Amino acid sequence: MFLLLVLIPLFLVLLLNLNLYKVNYKIAVLIAGLFSLFQMFFIFSPNFFSTGLVDLLSLRFECDGISWIMLFSIAIVSFAAICVLYASETIASGKKFHFVNLVLLALAGMNGLVFVRDIFSIYVFIEIIAATSYVLIALDKTKKSLEASFKYLVISSVATVMMLSAVAILFMAAGSTDFIKVAQMYKEYGANPLIVVASVFFIVGLFIKGGVMPFHGWLPDAYSASPNPTSVFLAGIVTKTTGIYTLVRLYAIFDFNYSMQLVFLVFGSLSIVIAAIGAINQDNFKRMLAYSSISQVGYIVLAFGSGTILGVFAGMFHLFNHSVFKSLLFVNASALESRVNTNQIHNMSGLASRMPVTSTTSVIAFLSTAGIPPLAGFWSKLLIVLALWFSGNKEFAVLALLASIFTLTYFLIMQKKIFFGQLKEKFNTIKEARFTIRLASLFLCAITILTGLFFPIILNFMAFLFSF
Amino acid sequence: MENLYIHIFLLALIVIISVFAVSHYRIIRGAILLGAVSFLVSISLFMLKAPIAAMFELSVCTGLITVIFISVISLTNPVYAGQKKINEMSMVKKIIILFLIVAVCGFFIYLFDEKNINWIPVMNDAQKTVTTKDSLWNLRHVDLIGQALILLTGIFAVVVLFKKGKEEK
Amino acid sequence: MNAESLILFKFYIMIMPILFIIGIFAVMTAKNIVAIIIGIEIMTKGVTLLLAASGYFGGNPEIAQNFIIVMIIIEVVILTIASGLIVNIVKKYDSLSTKNIRNLKG
Amino acid sequence: MNIILSIIIPSAAGVLIYLLPSKFNKTKNVLFLAAAALNFLIAVVFYGKIICICDASAYLVNLFFRNYELNSFMAVFLAAVTLITSIYAVAFMKQNKKTQVFYGSMLLALSCVNGVLFSDNFIFFLFFWEALMIPMFLMIASGENKPVPTAIKAFTISAVADLCLMFGVMLVCVAGDSFSISKGICELKAVVPGTYGLFTTTAFIMLFIGAAAKLGAMPFHSWIPEASAKAPVAFMVFMVTAVEKILGIYLLIRITNDFFIIEQSSFISVSAMTFGIITALVANALAMVQTDFKKMLSYASIGQAGFMIVAVSTMSVIGTVAALIHMHAHVIYKSGLFFVSGNIEKAEGSTDMNVIKGGLRKSMPYTFVAFLLSGAAFAGVPFFYAFYSKEMIYESALSVHWIFYAGLLICSLIAIITIINWGARLFFNGQNNSAFEDKEASTWMFIPTIIFALACALLGLFHQVPLKIISVVLNLNLPETHSNVLTVILILISLILFILAVLNFIKAYKKKTDYLGYALPAAKFLKIDKLNLNENLDPYNIFISFIKRLSKVLFVADKALNYFYDLVIPAGIGEMARSTRKAHNGNMSVYLLWVLIGIVCIFIIF
């Protein structure tokens, strides 16, 4: 049953490319959109909630609460990315067709990564997603996107090298790369310096992939230079799945002694603060969003650093929320870019009057990121702070709270510069974004508001998710 | 265990040639040296009782990757003699620095050894012998899917990156 | 794990960081884009050796072989993508120097 | 009917006077007088009756008024004085808008004082005590030549004092854990069987400061001389001499007798007495060198306040009785003297020494007679009322320590010298050329002055009568036969004093310059005369200038803070943002460098 989610995109790609009949990009985009919707509802079917280890074809797939959340957010973000793809004029139709193929492959990769329970296969699926995202970034072959993609490739191959060496050492110690065996091995040799070095290398590799602060060099360039749909897809889900989701998986294996938690806490808070400062008066809209996503990822890492189940729970919830409202922001960014065809903030102002839907949805996204009560962001930040507080490291909780002030500042600055203020004369002819982009932003905005308002229901649903 | 010395000799050779490969001022020379390094690696793989992997390494790494490298280099620009002098200087500088680093690293490992902290986990003996063949095919199905996916991405990458789009023609 | 293999094991464990450092050094001080790729290649060589060694000393070299094969495949695909990127970059800048991939600032 | 009427009627009348448009002047005056008379009637009718007005437990405050003998005696006495002053005020003040305000606020003040006297609950006690300040402010403000600054000064000084009082009251309530004065009384006694914990001493000190300030003791006195120059005379009589003194003494007696039990010569009482002595000495010295008759009178009244504080703080039975009687006598002769000064002011236009040319003996014979009588009482001439009260104060002071007795003697010596000096200056040095057809004060103004003057004389003669009343009022049995040897000695000493003063006067009289005689070099020596002229010693001015400097400094600090918030923080963050952006300089090796640094830190953390 889990295999379906990985194999269907594979078959779809093959189907699309057999060109039995003239397949123009519209049909391809339609199919991809349908698949992501299918995934959204398919995962609500009952057997996803049983922890049965499906050994069909001796695959060791398994789905528990955490992977369920990931699947759901993958579906949502890919749907948004495909909507944006459909509406973006800058990419030629041929390219759009390839974009669809690559997105489907990336989807297959991510679904696979979410199910897999073996550290080497984790490496394999991470590489798949990385490869697809290199190409996605460099899709429109402009100078900027090529350079960004090349940088991303170099830095993440360094990360891969590190991860692989860690896998090798763990494999040597544990005899096999399965999670359970590695966990057993960890209990005995946990303190052995070689194993510690291996786990550090693994963590650093994942930090690089996830874009945590000192290792984030590639992220701002990759997000700001890539074409619109890629940046939605990349920012929404790719970095989080490859970087942060794998951290949660390892959380169960490595016995998180205090120094490991300290690493998480320190680097999380570091990325929150410095990224927020970096984002403050950024001129490029997407680059500002890139910095803000680094700081939100910092929050998630901080939550995992608390070391308690509540921490993981809060981290996952924030991951879900963040992927929703970050992709919403990037959708709005692409809407703006498609209409004003520039990302420079200083020559954008007063667009609220011309583009009401985009501005209202982005306001809601801003508020949710900053953590204003009724919206989803608030609840997840609250949970994170509580987790930190109860787990004893109170000073980090305080730091998390204070940093949200920074988030508020740069969002308010952004809000004022772009959407309010008096309209520039050359913009008074522009129309609202195309239908599909509006559809995507309304859809994501609805999710944020709903999770925010019906938080109790979602809370015990997630508790149920985490129970098995 | 007479091949102990061979192992060590091979490893030393790998390190030296990779230093030269990296710091060589003429890129083509570097690529060729890289091929040599991969050749040496495949030999040491044979020594480590991983024959199929060694064969794979030999054919793919030494062969395909070196070919790709040389094609990319020649495709882009003929070597212009202009900066020969400066490159040589930088090459010598790099070599010295690299050897320095290698020496430091060796000393560091030696230091670890001295303190004989037990940093080598006690290995459990081999559970069961399983041949590479069935390990590849029936034990690691997941990776098969993975390989399929990565190959498809490779295909599309080549299509996207190398095929000239309409606007370029 | 007898005495000689212990020493040999130490050498193999040592080879990985050395190659890693050489690779990183090459990437960072590369004047030419292709040199960066060479650096990465060397790092992957180091990892292959480590994988083989861990298989050999860990007792089940076959699975290690499997890992190495999968890794080589993945690495080849990554390399093709990298060369594609380089070709396109050179098309835009028609020069291989690393200076022209430094202008994404801010 | 009940005692609360005494609060309602005057305040109602006062408000009415405020509201009525100015053309009903005549009716207002009549209303004013009628209200004063009615208040007097009520006070007399309800004298001594213990009446509990509605025990409004609904308001969680048992709002009942107890009518002790002491309270009602004070109330009656106050009612009488107000009646007389109102007659005088109607006659004295010219009818304009300000006087209406004056009458209204005078009645309001009257009701407040009644409220204070009759309230048995600390909350109401404090409420009325504070409410008194507003009419006081208005009364001063209704004087001439820009009285408002003095009014503000008076207001702030009494506010500060009332603050201490409130704090003291709070402490007492907390100790007695009830708001009622009567219940509080016995509770506190039990709590404080003579032990002087920090709690009780602070409570006592705070209450003492409140009461002493009301009396016009030293640090809180600086508004009274200014008010005397600016506010109308009726205010000086009603407010300063009558109300302040009554309330001050009432509270002091409550403190010493009811709230706390303090041994006779314990540390607290001795320090209180020294406080009183210092006030008396300084005030009298200042009074001596005054050039304005009214200012001299106000300083003298501060001096007498010092006397009363000394008497009360002897904590002895005789001391309390002496204080009460002295307050009684003081009010009477001080009002008399103030009325005399009012008459002079009416006639001469001002009471400043170098303006009026003296020799009013011929032109104002009746005022002269009144001055003689009340002046004698002021000086403490035997067979006048004040003599007996002063003599009792001496006796109580002597019982504690002879130093206090000596201090008091010096004060009264200075007092005598000043009054004689002023008497001569005003009425006897004959340069008065009758250029002024200064006529005698009008009959209505004259009657109150002569009443008070006669009261001094008569009460002096039959001094047993008031003594009996007051000892009954205070239900303290006076030691009947205090040793007459002691009395004889005291009388002799005061006689010597009197003779000394007269000799000094005669000697000064020949020189015809200043009538201070020997006192003048002493004053010069002590540089007292320069002291009060430039008013730099006045605590109020010091306080105000300090506040001004402080606000300047704070303003500067605030500006710096604003600067910090508006400019420094945004610039700082902007700078940080710019530096982070500069850090991302696109060079890949830099990013890899960060990765290595990150790895190193992780290893450090491990």
C-alpha cells in the first residue's frame, strides 16, 4: 500500500514520456495536480495508520505519525507548486513538461524517503531528491539559476560525502544499516569516539541539507535565483524533508545525550537570530523569504533540541505549518513577480489595491509566521516554547520568544513596503494574479486559518498520530 | 598478512596522486590523474574482497567519469597558454600546503593512537555469508527503486541541460 | 579482528579524512570550475574506500559491495548534472574561472 | 435630629452661596451669618450627647459619629469663634466676587472641621481632614495682590503633611485592624503596652508630624506668614488660629492619650518636646524682627504652637490639660490681636511698620483698649487668662526637665518684648499728625475685637471656671492642690520677666529709634533679621528648586533615551543586517569555510 505512493509517480513519468499521443504540458500539469490531490486524500485511508511493516517485495516500508504528517505536507506543497507552474509564463512550455516529470520524480523520492527505515536508503533517496532539485533550480538556464544550482550541488555533495562516511562507519559497527540494529549498536557503543564522530558527521550532513545557519550558504541563492514554481517546491518541502525529517528519524537512533541536544539548541537559536537579522532590510523579496525560512527551520531544530517527545511533536507541527505558510509566501512572491516582473522591493509599493487576494493571503501568512494568535503559526510556536520550557532549557525558550519579534519586524517592513503605501503610477494597470496562483494561495491560506482555528481537533488528531 | 604492506603502499600512492591531481595547473592533467586515482582505488577494492564493486569502479569511475571530464574541459575552451607561469607557481604552493595538511593529519591520527583510547568498536563477527548477488537483488529492493529513480532524473537532467531549447536556436 | 587487521583498519579509517581534506581544499581554492568537480570526485573516492573497508572489517563485504555499486551510480548521475551545469555556465560566460559564479550576493 | 446636621447645614449653605448669582449679595451675607449661628446652636444643643448616626454597614464602613465631650467642647468653641469671625468678616470685607467665594469656602471648611471632630471612623476622619485643604486653598486665593502662589504653597505643604498623617493612620489601622477610631483606641493600647517596636514608633512619628504640621510647626510653617500678608484677616483668624490649632491639638491629645501609652520622660516624649522648644524659640525670634504687624502675629502663633507641642508631649495629665487651655487662650487673644490688626489695616491701609506712622492712640481709642487687653494676655500678664495656661505649661515642662522650662521662659521673654515694642510703635510714638482722618473701626468690626479682649480679661479673673470645664471634658482629674510654693515661685519669675521687659522698653523708648532695646544687638548677633528676609531658608522653596533641578535632569535623560530608541537601535540592527548580507558574498569557498567552522564548533561542544 505504501509502495503505491512511490510507484505511481514513476509510472506516470513513464506514461507521459512514451508520447503515444501528443502530450502538451497542460495535460502533464493536470496529471501531476491530480496525483498530488490523490495523495492528499489517499493517505487518509485507514491502513496508513497501522504500523504494519509491509514486507511486500521484502521492502521495509513503514508509516508512522511523523511520516504521515510529511506525506500530507508533501502533497499540499506539490499541489501549490504545480498550480504556480501552470500559471507562470516565464518558463517555456517544453520546460514545463520537463518540470512536471522532475516534480513527479521528486515526489516519488520524497514519498520513498518518508517510508524507508534504513540509513543507506535514506542516503539514496536524499540523493534522488537532491539531483531532481539541482535540475529544477537550473531549469530556465539563466545566469543566476545556473550559479545557484551549481553552488547547491557542490555544497550538498560535500554533505553527501559526510553522510555516507557516517553511514559506512555505522554500518561497520552495527553490521547492518537497519534503524533497529543501529539503535541497538548505539546503546552499547554510544560513547565510542568513532561512533560519536560518525554521528556528528551525519548531523552536519543533514544540517547542510536542511539549511541550518552556519551551513546554509547555498539556501538564499538557491531560493532567490530559482524559477518560481521551483522555489515554491524547494522552500516548501524539499529542504525540510531531506534536512529536518531525517533528523527526526535519527533522533530515535542516536541516544540523545545532553551534548547532542546542546548542538541542536545552539545551532537552532543561532540560525533563528542571524537569519532574522539578515532578513531585515533585504531588497530581494524571495531572498528575504529564504532568510525567514532559515530562521523558521531554526525554530524546528530548536524544538528537537529540547529532547522530549513534546519537542518532537511541536517541531513536526511547526514543520507542517511552516511548509504551508512558507509555500504560500513563495506563491505570492511568484504572483508578484509574474505581474510586476521584478523581485526588487524598492520599486514595488501600494500593490494591495491592485492585487487584493495576493496581499490579503500574504498578510495572513506573515502573521502566521510571526506567530499571531488565531493563526496556526502561533500554536506551533507556543508548543515549541512550552516544550523548551518544560524540558528545562528555559533560556532558549526565552530566546525563541524574543526572536519572534525580529520575525515581526522584517515582515512588517516587508508588508509596508510592498503592499501598502501609495501605488506607483506604472503599476496601476496590472491585474490580479492568474487564476491558478490565486487558487493555490487561497487553498494554502485556508489551511493555515483552519489549522489555527480548529487547533484542539488537530492537536488530539496529531496526538493520535504520535501514539502509534 | 603480507599484503598489509601492499595496502599501505596503495593508500600512500592514492594520497600522493590525488594531491597532484587536485593541484595541477593544467586541468586535463588533473583529470587524467584523477582517473589514475580511481584506478588505484579499484585495485584496493579488489584487495578488500569486494571484486564486483572494484570492477564497477574500474569501468565507471576510471572510464566514464574521466571521459566526461575531458569532454567538458575540451568542449569549453582550448587551453590558452597565457597564464602558464602563474599556474605553475600556484601549483607548487598547493602541493606544499597539501603535504603539510597530510602530515598534520597523520600526526593527529598518531596522537589518537598513542592515547590508545579504544576508539575502534569491537566488531561482531560475520553473521552469515551472503553473496553479493542475492544481497543486491533480494535484500536491497528499496535501493533498486532508488536506482531506477536516479537514472530517470539523470535522463531528464541531460534532456533539460544539454538540449537546446527553442529560444536558444 | 586480529592485530594486523587492526593496524590496517586504522590506516583505512585514516584515509577518509585525508582525502576529505584534500577534496575540500581543492574545492575552496579552485581557480577553475572543473577543479571543484575533481575535488568532489576525490572526496567520493575516499568514501568508497571507507565503505569497502567497513565492509571488509565489519564482516559482511558483500553488502558493502552493494552499497558501493549504488553509490557509484548515484555519483555518476550527479556528475552528469554537474557537467551539464558547467556546460551551460560556460555557454553564458564562455570562461571556466570561478570568478563568474560569485555574483549572487546579499 | 443628630450631630450630622452640623456637617450638612454649613456645607449646604456654603454651596448655596457659591451658586447664587452675585446680585444676591445681601441675602448671601445674611445666609452666611445664619449658617454660622445655626451651627453654633446645633453644637450647643448636641453637646456631649453620644449619638450613633446610621450604622451604614451596607457601606462596609460603620459610619457612626461619636460625640465625646472633647469633640463637642471643641466643636462648640469653634462654632463660637466662627460666628464672631463671620460677623467681623461681613463687616470687614468689601462685597465683590471674591468675598462670596470666601464665605462659601469658609462654611465648607467649617463643615469639614465638624466632620473631622465628630467622625469616629478613620476613613471619614481622613476624608474630612483632606477635604479641608480645598476650602483653605480657595480662601487664600480670594485674598488680594496675587495670592495664588501662596495658596499653592499652602496646599502642597499641608498635602505633604497629610501624606505622613495618612501613612500613620494606615499603620494604626493595620495595628488595630479596624477603621474605627474608638475601637482602634483600646486595641492599640493593648498592642502597645509601652513597647516601642519599629512599627509603633513610626506610626507615632507619622501621626505626630501630621498633627504638628496642622499646628504650623517649624518645617511646615512657611506658608502661614505669607498667607497673613496676602489672605484676608478673617481667614487668618478662622483658619490659622482657630481651625488649625483645634485640629492639631485634638489629634495630638488623641495620639498621646488614646492611641499610644508613652512614659513621661521616655525618649519619644523628650524628642517631641525638644522639637516643640526649637519651633517656639525660632518662631519667637523671627517674630521679634518682623516689620509687618500681621507677620509678627503669625510667627508668634507658630511660637505658641511650639508651646502647645511641648505641653502635650510631656505626656502628663497636667501637660495635656495645659495644652488644651493654652490652645483655648491662644485662640482667644490671637483672634483679638488679629482683629486689631484688621482694624488698623482698615484704617491705615496696611499694617507694615514703616508705612503706618503710629500714634493711633488718639485716633483709634477703642482698638487701643482691645489691643491692651489681648496684648497683655499674649504677654502672659498675671490675672489674664493666658497667664494661667502658660503657668501650667511651665509646671509640666519643669516636671520633665528644667532645660525645657528655661527655654519656655526665654520664649515668653522675647514674646513680651515684641508685644511691648509693637504696642509702643503702633500707639505711643506720637508723630501721628492727623493728616489722616483715620476714623475708628466701624462698630460691627469693633464688637468681635472687644468680645475677645474682654474674654481674655474675664477668663483670666475667673480662671477656675474654664479649668473645671476642661478637666471634666478631658475626664482627667487635675491634681487639685499642686504645691502652691511652686506656683508662687512661678508667679515671681514671670513678674521678674515682665519687669525686665518694661525696663528694656523704657531704655529703648529714650532712643526713640527702635523699641527693641537690648534684644536688637542679640538679634543682629544671631543674624536672625537677615534670615527671614531672603526666605532662602524656607523648606518649601528649597524643595521646589530641588524639584525643578531634578526635572531638568530627568528631561535630559529622557531625551537621551528617546535618541537611543529612535536612532541607535534601528541603526544597530540595520548595520547587523548589512553585515550579514555582506557576509554572503557569493563565494562558495566562504560557505564551505562556514561548514568547516560549524563542524569544529560541534566538536568543541562535544
